[in-house]
Amino acid sequence: MMMSSILQDLRFTLRQLRKSPGFAITAVLTLALGIGANTSIFTLVHAVLLRNLPVADPKTLLRLGDREDCCALSGIPPHDSYSLFPWELYKHLQASAPEFEQLAAMQSYPWKMTVLSNRPGDYAQGVPVSFVSGNYFETFGLSPFAGRLLTPADDQPEAIPVAVISYQTWQRDYGSDLSIVGKTFLFKTHPVTIVGIAPAGFYGERMIRTPANFYLPFSLEPTVTQTSLLHNRSTNWIYLLGRLKPGVATGPLQEKISASLRQWLGDNVDIYQRADARHHLDASHITLTPGGAGIASMQAEYRSGLSLLMAISGLVLLIACANLANLMLVRAIARSAETSLRMALGAQRTRILRQMLTESLTLSILGGGAGLALAYAGTKMLLLLAFPNSPGLPISATPSLPVFTFALVITMLTAIAFGLAPAWITTMAQPAEALRSSTRTTRSHASWLQRSLVVVQAALSLMLLVGAGLLSKSLARLEHQDFGFTTENRYVIHMDPESAGYKPGQLQGLYDEVERRFRAIPGVDQVGLSSYSPLEGDSWGEDIFLNGRPEPGSDQSINSRWLRVSPEMLDLVGEAVIQGRSVTANDTAAAPGIAVVNQAFVRKFFHGGENPIGARFGTNGMTSTNDFTIVGVVKDAKWEDPSDDVAPRFFRPLLQLAASDPQGETRSLHTNTIMLRTRGEVAGLESEARRILASINPNLPVTYYSTFADQIASQFTQQRLLARLALLFSLLALLLAAIGLYGVTAYMVARRTAEIGIRMALGARRVDALWLVLKRGIGLACAGLVLGLVASAMLTRLLASLLFQVAPLDPVTFAETTVLLLSVACFACLLPAYRASRVNPNEALRSE
């Protein structure tokens, strides 16, 4: 009986929608936009923020550490909290923590490495490779797709060199060729056997744009890396994840692990370079955090932005619901006579209410289905905006089961949200009152709800417009700030001499050859070499110890960034010398150690107008303070985070070694960056760069190529995503609010046609009728404006951390969005007002 009644309601609903195709199409499209926007954002939120690693029982995984430090840090970590570890410390913790079933180690970030397969016609490529402990795959409970995975036996110094290839790499780069299992590849010119293919869907211990293509055991690191970190006790470069045994409490374990850490540090206190080492040792600790999501670096990077987008899309859905509630209310009032007649003939109020909710639910299901289709296309767009040039990113635009569930839930909620109130108000009317149906009635028991919905829509639209305006203005100032560089006709090329097998003694010849060959390209004016290029996300950092100064205390910030540069590099990027000189060709490996510093370095370490030229400093404790002499000062420029202040930085010649630690310095001698300045566009420059490096050495590929301007623009991907989507959603919300205001105003004019006719028959002018309607519509918009301004003033403070050189209460943005909202409101009311002004009194009175 109940099923028959439901089917009857559904058939009646479909007949009603066929009779009103305009209403049905408008309702479905409005819902599709609201649900589609929310579903596409949730797809990204789920993939980045809510998804666990695709491993066995991720809830039992535990991470040692709570920070996203990267990638190789020496000495004392920030806040004395360890999240990166030396290999030797990992082995100590592994032996002292039987509470873990397995405790695995992994490199802090996949490093690009030259890999050459044995297939005919293949050439060396620079691809991301990660070193992992032998129990890495066992810890995650994984089985191979083909062959076998790494085992602890592979992670021994005497073991045969082996590697595991990721499923995605095997499928994408090797055509799903199973025969590569058992084949020998060259990793940095060293032969390594591919023993297996990782399972499909596994992307490593964290979600990143460039997941590892290959996994190597840590035991191979000294073989394939000329300056090994494996047994370097002072360098923190390894993350730790473990699987906890059942019943182990994390609180006591955290205390035990921290005590074990301090014990190891006490036995190795010489790794510290400062006299206050004991203070830091006593404060050092490890925080245990859930490891189901792995190393959550991308989650930390995108959490605030994606949460904001989710909130914005939710507001858009609220506006869509308010709009549809108004449409449903108008439709219900237009059918009030029919409803009252049915009730007068004995229909139960609950029966009519259920039928109206069935109509709302049907519209929601149709809108939800269309929204899912929009969400698929929208997610693909979001992925392109959020992660450009990231083909290896393990995120799919296809909605997953949680996404389908989310879409179903919001579909049901919207059906209730925009259908319940109109249905309830309509069925509460008295049949006799509704059947009297006076067309002169100017007030309705439903009009307050209509007006309230329009006010709420206007307020929410203004909030979104203000937020989008602030984010857009912040992005513009971020992108067009003075970075301190010249970007026009500059190109960035990466190579990897270490992967190609170059020893430190061979680097001078390589660098000379690279400069000579690239300078010979027609149209190239300058060639610069450096450890890395500006704003590419890489850096070296060391503590500074000045000659003639007392040893700094633990409360002093003494860190500075640094890199190696060739003589032309600083001039090429536009970092002009303002005092002294730059690096020159005379600053060879045999010459005294020198450094060029930036203005921020001078401000931090020299005070009271002290001249830095001639001052000496070192980076290996107070015994190293004669390593470098400052010979020049260059203007400030932003080499790292474009939203931060300029950091202290010094520049060194390509091949000079610090006298206090020449062996430890060799790791930094392999320069990876070539920068070119040209006289305009040079045709085929990328191909020529690849040809030159391959002709110098077949194992020396171009691992990266970009214009300098594009490299800088790539720094603002997340900000660009936020600003563009916030603007898109705010304009959509404004459109929906305008439609709502237009609908309410047009309905008011239709209801008051007779009144307007009488007014004009009694002498009212057309402009009076025009103003009567405009005043009502603009009044609603102004009420929403006031409410929106108050809410925006309170909520925009939450955006402060996302803004650059823009105040959360920026008066210009508030003024611009206010004018825009009022203009759109006037435009939305204009057509109904014009119709009201054209009312013919005779026709209006005749209709009565």
C-alpha cells in the first residue's frame, strides 16, 4: 500500500514537472551547480586530506615525528623536535622499541637519479628514486604485482644490488612489459637488478606530485652516491613509520622513544657544533602521530586552502537551496487553490506534504545526477589548476564510493532544506481562506520567508565576493611584487653530474665545457651555473659563526641560506652588487675561501653600520670562523618562499671547499642548475640543450627545462587555485542571488498588479510605479548587504594567513563588492519594475 502511494506521488510529480519544463530545468541546473561544485571540491578534499595509504590496516601505523621537515638537515632540529633522523639513530630506535611489529625507514623525499634501462634505443632519464629500508614493504603489508618486493636481506652491505619499480612507472614508461623483472638497469651508472613491481595503486608513504619511480634499499646509498649520508650521524634525512603491536599505549611509548633518542644523542654529542649542546640534548624529544595517511606533507600544505574551498562551495549550495526554496514557495502559492480544494475534499495534510516532498526529492535526485557529471569535469579542472604538470600524482577525477556517498547525502539534505518549508507553509493554510483568493491581497503568510531567503542570499553572496576579492588582490600583489630578479629572456636547465658519475676532481672540466658549449649557441649572451635557481624550492642552510664574536647562545637565530654560483650567475639573474665585488673567475678551488652576502645577511649579523667587507665567518662551529672572507654585498632577492621576507643568504664559488671541513663539503660541489640569458627567443633551445648535454656525456640528461618567468609563476599554484575558484563561486552565488531577487520582485509585481493599476488610475505616474518596485527589491538587497558586511568583517580575519600585503578589512575591496552587489540588485529588479510601470489601469482593474 505504501509503495503504491509512493509510486502514485512519483507519477504525479513527473506529470507536474512536464507541465512546467522551465521551472524543472531551472531547478535541476541550479541544484546541479550547487551539488556539482561541492562534490568536485570534496573529491579533492577526500583524495588529499581524508584518504589513508593504500596499505594493510593503516590505522595501526604510527609515525615518529609531527613535522614536515625536509630534506636533509644538520645539527639541531627546530624546536628540538625530531621528525627527521640519521640512519644510525633509526637503527638504535628500531633495536630499542620492541613495541613495534615493524619500524621502517624511508628517504625524506625522492631524489632525482639518472636511470638507464637495458632496452635498445632507451636513453638516460632523471627520475625520482627513493631509498627505503628492507622491511619497508613488509611494514605496509604489501604483496608484489609481479616478481618480489624488497626484504631485509636486500638491505645488507654485501647484498646484490636490487630495486623495485612502481606499478605506475612500469605501466606508463615501460608499456606494462613484464620482462623487465630480472633485467639490469643502470642507476647513476651502477648496475641494479629489477626484482619486482610494486602493487597497483601504491604510491609510496606519502602523496606528492612526483612519487618515486623506483625503490632502492638503503644499503645501496653509499654505492650510488658519491657523498654518502647513510653513516653520517649529524645529518637528519630519514622519516620513520612503524606498525604498532596490539594493545600498546602510545603515551608511555612516546616517553620511552624520547628517552632512547636522548640516550643516543648523549653518546654522540659531538654531532652538535655549539657549546650549549647539553641544553638541546635534554630538550630533544619525539612526538608520535597517527601514520595511516603516511607522511602528511601535502595534507599540511593544502589543508587550509581546501577547507576554505569546501566552506565556499557549501555557501554556494546554501544560496542554491534558498533560491530553489523561493521557486518552490512561489510554485506552491500558485497552486494554493488546488491544494486547498484537495484539503476541503478530505485529503490529509500529511499526504499533501509527502507529495510535495516527493517533488523536492525528485528534483534533488535529478540535480544530484547532473551534479555528479559536472563534478567529474570539475574535478579534472581542479586537478589541472591545483597540480599542473604532475602526471604522477595519485589522484583520480573519477568519483569514488565516499564521494558518491557524499553526493547522495547532500542531495537528500538539499531536498529537505528547500522543500520542507514551502510545503509546510502551504499545507498550513486554511482551505476557506485560500479559496477566497483575493487578488488585492498585498501580504501573505509566505512573503516573510521569501524576503528572508533573498536577504540571506544577498548576505552570503557579499561574503563570498569579499573573500574572492581579497584573495584575488592578494594573488595579484604576490605575482607582481619585486622579487629582485630579472626574468625576461632567462631560461633554467637542470642536469645531474653526480648521477652521471662525475668525481669532484672532474667537475671543473665539466663546468668549463658546459659554459663553453652553451655560450656558443647563437642568441645566448650569458651562462650561469649554481647549486639551484631562484624560487625552485631547493636550498642549503647552515649556522653562521663570526670571527671575533662570542659563541652564539641557544636563544640566538644564526641560520643562513647559501649556494654556489659561477662568476656570471648573480649578474645574470639581476642581483646587483652594491658593495665590494661579486664572485670572479679568480675564485678558484685553490684560492682563499670567499663569500658574497645579501643585504638581509648584513642586517642580521652586522649592526650599527658595521662594514661587512673583510669580515670572516664559518659554518662548522667556532673553530671554522676563518673559512670565508666576505668580499661583496648584493641586493636582496627572494630565492625561496615569495610570500616571506628575504632570508639571509651567502654565495660561494663553485668549487671552493671550507678549510675546516673539506671532506664534508664535497656533497655540495655537484652543481645542478644552468641558467641562460638570451637576446630574445631562441628557436629549439630545449632540444639544443638536450643535444649538448648528451654529447658531453650520454648519462647527463636534461632533467628539467623552463623559462625563468614560468618557474616563478609555478610558485603560486595553490594561491591561484584559491583565488580563481573563490571568484568563480562568488560570481555563481551572485548570479543565483540575482535570480532569486528577480523572482521575488516579479512575483510581488504579479500579486500587486491590481493595486498598481488602481494607483495609476488615481494619478500615480509611471516613474512612481517604477520606484515602488525598485525600492522594495533594493531594500531587500540593502538588508542583505548590511548583514553581509557585518559577517564579512568578522569572518575575513580567518583569511589573514592566506593574504599577502592585503588587510582582511581592506576598505577598497569592501567598497568594490558593495557597489557590485547593489548594481546587480538594481539590474535584477529593473525588468519587473519596468513591467510594473507599463501596467494598463483598465486591464488591471478588468482582471479583478
